[in-house]
Amino acid sequence: MQALLEGKVIVVTGAGAGVGKGIAMEAARQGARVIVNDLGVAIDGSGASSGPAQQTVDEICAFGGTAAANTESVAEWKSAQSIISQALDLYGRIDGVVNNAGNLRDVIFHKMPEDDFDAVIQVHLKGSFNMSRAAAPHFKSEESGSFVHMTSTSGLIGNFGQANYCSAKMGVVGLSKAIALDMERFNVRSNCIAPFAFTRMVNTIPTDTPEGMARMKVNQRLEAEKIAPFTCALLTDAAKDVTGQIFGVRNNEIYLFSQPRPIRTAHSGEGWTVQSCLDVAIPMMKPSFYALDKSRDVFSWDPV
């Protein structure tokens, strides 16, 4: 079988476990040399350990792949620059960045401390910016390169008790689209994937209600390794024309998500007043309003 990433150098953040580990290992199986970045922290971002990143590297090397561990924080500008520099110093190039690193601090909105909001934004959104910005000049000079950013249906659709996470993941979508637009002229592409997978982050969902227990049983069927093939496909040269898109992967299902576009228009030749907005515009548009859905309301069928 042809190695579709042969000769490429790929950086995968948050690759010490779960989705990121699966992506790093599949990239290596496809011939890429991989920088495995992971802080080795707890779900909320506390603590640190070199163990998870090195374990992924050891497993890659065990089947004959090439990889190196990195334990720096994507949330820091200088650290992100250092991660990309490590790829260049070790392997002489950089071809792809998978922004997968994340943390979770779920709190209902009216009780959420500022620190919990900032911490999640700093890793998911700022971290994706830091890593992408560090790689961008090298992609530009080579006139090639691929970014894959992990978003979430928590942001795309909505979820309870995750104002910080939802904000960050929708921000990642905007960041990805901006990168795709700005760097199209240099043949650099940027896409998002919303992964459905049973990871240690998903394992924090409360199971103290019948509904919570039922959701957990479904979540446990979502294999983290299933995200890797499509992610790696986006990193190949064969996907050079795919950019600015939002995908989802859930077990054996792959989705293309819609993007916001006008769906209803109200016009008044005389202009609008506050009262006419209430009397005419809102009633015209109300049949097209979206319900306050959560992710699990939209994805109501079991994974296949």
C-alpha cells in the first residue's frame, strides 16, 4: 500500500492520547515524520508530564515509524514557535499542523469564573492561532502546507455548561476560514474537523442521571482512532483543493457541515422603526428561527 504522507513532516498537538495519538500514529504509518506534542496535563490543564508524548513516540518507533516528542505549551507564543522549530531542526521541513490540543472546564454560564473561560480560550483558540502562525511563514515560502483544526459540535450547534468551550471551538472555525482565505494564494489550505470520540474529556460527562448514563453508553462506542484516516487524508497532496471546509467524523460516518448564509430577508422601503421590526421583521423571520438545540439533539441517531 502506498504511503500517502511519505516525506512529509507533520506536527500533531495533544497527541499523547485519544484523538491526537490516533492521528499521530496514522500519519507515521502513512510515512510522515511526526512531532508528537503533548503537555501531559490533566483535563483542566493542570500538572505536566513527558510520559504521554513519549509513549506515543515509542509506539510509533516500535512499528518502524519516525517521531519525536515535544512537551511545550501551544498556549504560549514562544513555545509554539519552538515546536515548529523542532520540526525544522530535526527533519528540515514542515508540511502539516494538526491543532488538536485541548482542555475542558465545564461550568454553567452564570457560575463560570473568568479564569475558567480564559484557560479554555487560551489553549483551544489562542493555541491554534499560535501554532498556525508559527508554521505559516514556512508554508508560504514552500507554497504548500495543510492545517487541520479540531472544532466541535458544542460550538457548531451548542451544548450545556460549556460557554468557554463553545466559544473557543466556534472561534477555531473563524480562524480556519481566515487562514484559508489569506493563504489560498500560497497553496496553503485550512480545514476543520468536529471529532466524535470517546476520550478522557468525554469521560467527564456526568452520569448521575438516566439520560447521562444513556449518553455515556453511546459515547463509549465512539472510537478515537476513527478520526485519524480523514484527518490524514486532508494532509495529503491529493486533497490540495480542499480548503475552508468544516467536516465531522463519527466512527464510520463523515459529515460536511453547512456554513452561515442568509436564509430569510425582510425589506422595508421606508426604513425600519423599532415598532415595525417587532411588527413585521421578526414575525417574518420567526418561522425560520433555529431551536435551542444541543449537539445530541441534532445527532439523535446512534453512531454507525
